[in-house]
Amino acid sequence: MRLLVPALLLLLTVPAPIHSAGEDQLRDAAQRFGRALRDADASALRPILPSRGKVQLILVHLGPEEGYFSSRQVEALFRDFFKRGSVQRFELLRIEGGREGHALAHGRADLIDPQGRPSRVELHLALQPEGERWVVREIREMPR
């Protein structure tokens, strides 16, 4: 019994790895972002945008926008982009983290900007859990 109590205390203090459902939810949030871009559907971003707080945007071709925006503003900015621009392809390259309460998703998109110019950009999403879901806290565009 003396050995059992310290072992149980150790198990309670060591952070549990993210469950496969959590990893699936994280990957789904990143892929949902890509689908919303490809489908030109700004309202499809709603489930992965935070219910409180701001989202940092650093957008060159998808904007241009830089700053902190509410979820409704993010949705409106993408809706405006989709009026004149489009995303032909989005590829999720990799996801990092997820165990410490934050994650990074890296993707690549081929798009036509509002001026009609084709571009290939790298997109980096910073995500964190909010309740039972992962939400996007930063969208950073890196021209290639």
C-alpha cells in the first residue's frame, strides 16, 4: 500500500497525453479551415473560431490584413476575400504540438488574389482548445 499511494500521486501529476479523439479534433479543425477556403464559405469557419477573445491575422494575399480581430470580423474579412479572390487548393502539411494546450498547423494554398494574380502561400495556424474543441487563434500567411 505504501508504494501504491506514491505511484497514484505520480500518475495524477503527470500530464496525460492527448487522446486520439483530441488529435482527431485538432486535425479536423485544421482541415475544416482548408475546406472553408476551398469552398469559399466564410461561415464554415465559425465552428473553429473562438467564442471569446481575438484572432491575430497576418495576411498578405488573403487580405491584406494585420491585427487582432473578433471572430465575426474574421468571418467578414474572408467573406470579402471570396467576393474577388479564390483558393484552388489547400494542403495540410503537418501539425505540431497539441499536448500543452496549443498547436500549430502548417499548410499550403494555391489561390487567386483579389487582383487576379495566382499565388502559392504557406499558412500557419495557431490553435488552442476552447472547451471541447480546438479554435484558431492566429492565421499567418507566408508568401513563398
